[in-house]
Amino acid sequence: MAKAQVGSGTPVVELRQATKTYRTGETETTVLHGITFSVKKGEFVAIVGPSGSGKSTLLNLLGCLDTPTTGQVIIDGTDAATRSSDKLADLRARKIGFVFQAYNILANLTALQNVELAMQITEMPREERNARAKELLEKVGLGHRMEHKPAQMSGGEKQRVAIARALANEPPLLLMDEPTGNLDTASSLEVMDLAEDLWKKQGVTILLITHEKEIADYAQRTIFVRDGRIEKIVEKKNRGAQS
Ligand SMILES: Nc1ncnc2c1ncn2[C@@H]1O[C@H](COP(=O)(O)OP(=O)(O)OP(=O)(O)O)[C@@H](O)[C@H]1O
Ligand SMILES: [Mg+2]
């Protein structure tokens, strides 16, 4: 399939009138009320909003980790609902990199093994996976921590392992849910500088959830969410991947 140019108008993901209602016992709670927006290839978008406003729910829909109650999630031009669960799992593994606040890397595996594991779904031979995992860890500045397990690493280091893992299959889209939420200022800046680099130099499309204004400032566009609705969208004209 031909790759779209960075900055072109092709949406990588799109929500159309997406709603989400959770049912807990007898109670139904609607946490997303008809959200519509798209992320174009090569964009860097931040989602900001108070706790409980629906940000993670939104990101989970975009990443096909969850399905909307009504409305559509369009990934790469195709309605996610029309794909089988196998196809969706494959699409998630190949097209989307996930980074979460709590790192979600496996405690009993080394940094290297955590990154290698993400490539198991590919046909890549073992030696190639090993070489690529090493290369990725070097890239995130962890060449000296490859054999360390999560318990032997700082929060910033663990998050960089998670980013290396997220990039393992060269996904065109990176979804980050509070990636700096557990980090001190210095580690947060390291992680964000890395994200910015991926966006600018490799054309990775990024959608990032954050509470912090300094973190949202890295994005080109900020979507403010409140009570499951988009409150406003602020575009920063002076930030472009080509700058
Ligand atoms: N599985 C679930 N079942 C029932 N309610 C849920 C479920 N998941 C989330 N919620 C509710 O949906 C609302 C939105 O949750 P969500 O996790 O999307 O918020 P958020 O904006 O990411 O908040 P935070 O900034 O604290 O991470 C919250 O009120 C939450 O309690
Ligand atoms: Mg959340």
C-alpha cells in the first residue's frame, strides 16, 4: 500500500459521532457524547481535560482497544466495526504503538526481551528481531540498560523501553495516555523530546493525552475535552513537523 505524505490530508484515525455508555449493574453512564474528529497523517495532537472527562475512553476507541456504543471509528479509511477481532488485533499490533502512564512493560522480562516480544507477530527472523530491538533501545538512549529488568530501571527508563516497544513494528500512529504522568520533570522532558523527534524526523503521527500544559505545548493541535464532549480545539500555527 502506498504511504501518504507527511502532512497530507489523509486521516489516520477518525471518530464519527462516537458515544460510549458504560453499564454498571442497573446504572448506565454515558461518558462520551457524540465525539467527531480526525487525526491526519503526520499530525501531533494533544487531548487535555479534567480527570474523568473521557480522555482514556476516547484513546481506547481510537486504538481499537474498545468499541463505541454508537458511532464509528475509522482506521486507515475502514470502519473498525467491519473488521473481525483477529484483523483488529493484527491492525493494533502493526499500525498502532501504545504508551501508557504505568509503562505496562513485563516485569519478568529484560528491556531487550520486552521490545523483542512486540515483534513476535511479524515473520521477522529471531536474529533480526534481536538486532532491531537493540537498535531501538540505543535510539531511546538505553543501550546500557538492555539486560535490565523493569525493577532495576527508573520510571523514565521504563517509559523509554515502552516507547521502544511501541515503535518495534514501525507503526504509523503512536497513542500515548499520560506518558509523563509518573515521571519527574527531567524524565518527562526526555520522553517528550523523544516523541518530538519521532514526529519531526520520522513522520510518526502522535496522539497524546496529558494533564500538563507544558506537555500539551509540544503538540500542533490541542483538543480540550470536558464531560465527554469536545469543548474547544486550539491550533498552534507555528508548530509544524517540517519546521
Ligand atoms: N469500564 C468502565 N465502567 C464504568 N465506567 C467507566 C469505565 N471506564 C471508565 N469509566 C468512567 O468513564 C469516565 C471517563 O473515564 P476515563 O478513564 O475516560 O477518564 P479520563 O479523562 O481518562 O480520566 P483521568 O484523567 O483520570 O485518566 C469516568 O467517569 C469513569 O469513571
Ligand atoms: Mg485517563
